[in-house]
Amino acid sequence: MATQLRVASNQEADEVSQLIFYAYKEFAYLICNSEDESTVLSRMKQLALNEKPLPISIHNFHAMVGDHGEIVGGFAAYPIIQTLYLYQNLYKALLEYKFFAALDTKVKLSPRLMNILGKDTEWQLPYADAFYLDAFAIHSRFRGQGLAPVMMEYVKACAIEKGCTSVVLLAREDMVSFYSRLGFHTNQFLDSGEEDFFVMHTII
């Protein structure tokens, strides 16, 4: 099928957020510090649109759009160095304002998530020049049509445009073979205490 790949518009970001939510539901609950579906979707949309309270814009949503304007797939990705800057700012806020009390935030970060930020930073350091593929999903109705490799090539093109030399992601064990078929190699196992992931990486 013919598709277009582009940075998601506001409306498309809403749909891509929902697609990613259902693909990453348990982790979305953790990130957004809620198990209420409507609340999580609202907070994910805020991230997708680069709204405050994030001190920098890290979440960039892209859409794969079908012939009739339907969302076929989507992903969120950004240079990983931006997350390192983000964590640095969050740590400063934690130290100076006692658990981010000074941040007028709509999106509350989970205390459980804060416990693993240090480990996140540690694994990311060797990939400071990489493009971080935060989420990647093809709608269930369109799977098996060879669209994932097409979208992954677009991910790599976006990475090059941002000056990155590789793409890195965290994969659950059941997704390792999927990303291996897309050219990624498993570099290490990451036990965050909340979720277990494999760090996967590909040079572009």
C-alpha cells in the first residue's frame, strides 16, 4: 500500500499517541504515573505536542499515513543527548526544590520512574550520538504488509537529519527478534527494577 511518512500534525499526534499507548500500555502507565486510560492518553498527547513541563522538547511523534488519511503506524524518536540534558535538569530541580515542587507540571513524573532515571542515564552514556527510538508501532490492521522496514528507514533518515550516527532502542524480550530482523543488534540487558529491557543498536 502507498504511505506517507511525516512529522505528525496535532490531530495525527493524538492518533499516534493512542496507537503507541496500546502497544506500550504497561510502560505508559509507569511513565505517566496513572492507570487511568484517559489520563494517560491525555498526558501522552501533551508529550507528543512538546508541551510544558518538560524543560526541553524531547518527544517528537511521526506518523505513517495511508492512502485515505488513516494512521497506519507511528513512532517517537529524538537524539538521546536530549534525554541526558533533561535528566540533568530534573536532578537539579530535585536537589534545589525538593521533589520538583517548583515545577508547575501538568504531567507528574512517577516516583517509581525517578528511581530508575539514574540507571537510564548510565546505559545511555555510550550512545550520546545516537537517535533514541522511544516507541515504534504499526497498527494491527496493517501488519504483515512489509511496512515496518519502510518506517524504520524513515527513522534512520530522521536520525541522519538530526546529526546522529546510529539508532538505539530498548526492547522487551518478546520484541528482540522483531528488531533483529530490522537490523538491530543486542548490546546489553538492562534490569531497571520495574521493566527488563534489551538495549539494541544499529549503525546508520
